[in-house]
Amino acid sequence: MASPAHITTKNLSGTWTMNKKLGDSLDKILALQGVGWITRKAIGAAPVTQHIKQYVDANGVEHVDVESVLPGNMKSIEPRVVDGSDQHDKDDLFGHIIRKSTRVKKAELDHDYLKGNCNEPEVEEIGALRLVVSSDPEKSKHRWVLEQVWAFEEINGARYCTERLHFEGFEGSEKQTIQGRLVYDFVKSA
């Protein structure tokens, strides 16, 4: 289901499901991140549901906590503190990672592809949500960096929450760059 107009990146709290018909496959990115074949096929075959809790803490810092429920009841929990600090974590799916969340305006993005969903006035006011997550080079055998930009865009005449992706990883010594888009159907507000 398309996103209602009152839902913006300032109030994403609620339940969302990945729309695999409108979005791109994650298989190659997941493989380069070290996710096994069986898990990748399960993720590709079944819907992924995200439960998002967005809030501002007592210190005025924005948080976007994302719980992704994957096929087979696998869960990935991403507590995002939108303050630009490096957050070290051990994710059940990706291993040791470093995560950095910020707000960014369209002109500040380095990759043109990531600007594709940054056309609503809100992005110029407060910025889109950007997450840069990478493997922890000291603790992981895989080397990769994934930049994600969350905003809203029109697809086939309807407004959807999308996540534009710019991924750089290595297959052996060969660098791979992949760009893609994830599309989310709005299910309900929190």
C-alpha cells in the first residue's frame, strides 16, 4: 500500500513491508556481505517486515530503531542514533559492523543515484535519513560499505517510502559497486 501524505521521514513509526515487485533484488549485495545462500534465498522468497520506532530522546537526539523480521522469524535489530557518531555493533546477519546515521540534504549526497528519492520539500528542510553501514575491518573477513538514503518518491503514480542504496564490496580482490532501490508498503502507524 502506498504511503499516506502525512507519513514523512519525521514520523516513520509503524509497520512496513518490503515490496519486492517494485524494489530491486538484494541477493548480490547480501552475498558480498557474507550472508549464506540459504538465508539469501529465504530473504528473496518471502516478505520482509520492518517495525520502526522513531523518537527524539531527552537530549534532543533523533533515534530510528528498526526491527526487521525476516523469513523463518529471523530478526535483525538496528538501533540508529541520528547524530553522525560511529556505532559499533554485532548484527546476527552481517556480523561486526559500524553504523553512522545522519540527516542529509540532496545537494550533500555524493552519488547521483541516491538523490532520486529526495524530491519532497521535507528533504530540503530537515534532510533525508542517511545510514552508512560497513563491515568492521578489524573484526570481519568481508569488506563492504553500504550507503542508504530513506525518503519518499512517486512510483507508478503512488507515493512510497524508498531506500536508495549505493554498495561497494569486494569479491576476492575485485571491487563491486551495486546500486538499487528498496520499496516499502505502509501497513500501519505505531
